[in-house]
Amino acid sequence: MSAPPPDFRWLPEALTPAEADAALAALVDETPWESHTFSIFGRTVAMPRRIAFYGRFPYAYSGLVHPARPLTPRLDALRERVEALSGHPFNCVLLNLYRDGHDAMGWHSDDDYPHGGHPAVASLNLGATRRFRVQAKRGPKSLTARSGPSGAPVGASRPRREAEGRLEVSRAPRNAGIGVPNGAPRRGGSRGEAPEPRAGFGLDLTHGGLLVMEGRSQQDWRHSVPRTARPVGVRVNLTFRHMAGPNG
Ligand SMILES: O=C(O)CCC(=O)C(=O)O
């Protein structure tokens, strides 16, 4: 697959270059960036990026609970802009600071919070260009086999973390097939069945661009921002989400 599937919409000029430059400089400077550690396979590891969360409700993310905190006027203005461009409502934002090519985001999907019927996530990109990778969670046959009468995969309505959690190790899961039209074939299918290919694609996220992930983007796909050996500068990414409170 060379173009993103329909549930991923890329708007390369969401902000003008001048707006994107100003937002990047201000956010790098004024955001109270947090460094965290997390446990994986019994080891404590530093999260390979810095983060900050703003929103109406607390967000349990990567084993931490981020308290509710009102959006700053700057973040609220960006939120309004992103709502208008994407056509989705948002009330919180997770900011990620990638200091250089060593900072990364492991494979995950953003389905680990109550969205109250608004699962769309809009990802605003500022600073260095980084590669965004996407991989189908299942092969096409599995999707069909698991579909209920409405065509929605069985169990799809239940928000679920990936089985492996928000892996912070930036390597593709086996059979990632990213950048390969139909994905790499999976070896050793059960009962001697032919291996199922998994779809994937990669997209360069550039300064001022907005990636809107809507529809089934979080249910059917996982994504990551891998480390890179290329010399790259600072990048700030803002993922706007809609979180529901205790009453939906
Ligand atoms: O930095 C990015 O482009 C990805 C961010 C992301 O996946 C997330 O915040 O969940």
C-alpha cells in the first residue's frame, strides 16, 4: 500500500510555516516537559522522549496517571484550529518532545482511554520531519472472519491496549511489512494455512502538517515513530484527543 488507507488523512499545510515556527519555539520553551521511566519485561527504562498532558480528565498512559490540567491559551487556540480542520471535537492534548533521532515512540494504538464515541485523534507536527509507520493489526482474512453482522470486528467497541502494551522499544513487530506493498508474509500459519500478509505504510510527518486518524484507525492499525540514525533536530508532536468523563 503506497498511500495511507482512508481512515488516515494527511493535511500537509495545516499551519503556515510562520505559524508552525512560532508554535514550535514557544512550546519547546514554555512546556513543563516531563521525563518518565516505565517497566518492560521486568526492567526499568527511560521513556525515549519527553511528554506533557493537558485535558479535562486524568489520563492513564504508559503506567502513569497524568492529572487533569487546563489547556493553555496557546494550546486551546491550536485545539480550535485542529477541530476546524479535522471536523472532530477535542478536549485534551498529549505533547511529545523528540529531542533528536534517539527519541522515538514504540508500536501502539491510541485506544487506551474512554472517548465517548469520538475515537478520532489529530496529530499536529512541528519541527524535524520524522517517519510515521503504520501496520495493520490483523491480516485481511482475520478481519473478515472476526466481523460481526455490522461489519465491525467482534469486540471492537471495547477500548483495549495492545497485548504488548505501549512498547517503547522502537522496532517493528514481526511481519511489520512497512513500506512493502502488501506487507511481509507471516510464517507458520496455523493448521498449515497460507500466511496472511499484513498491510502497512510509512509517511513523513513534516513541519506544520496534521495527520487525522479517524474511523477505524485505532482499532485496525497500530503506529510508531522509530528511532533514526539520521541527524534530525527537535520535534514536537501534539496528539489532540476527545476524552469522556465519568458520565460519558
Ligand atoms: O509523534 C508522533 O507522531 C506520534 C505520537 C503518538 O503516536 C501518540 O502520542 O500516541
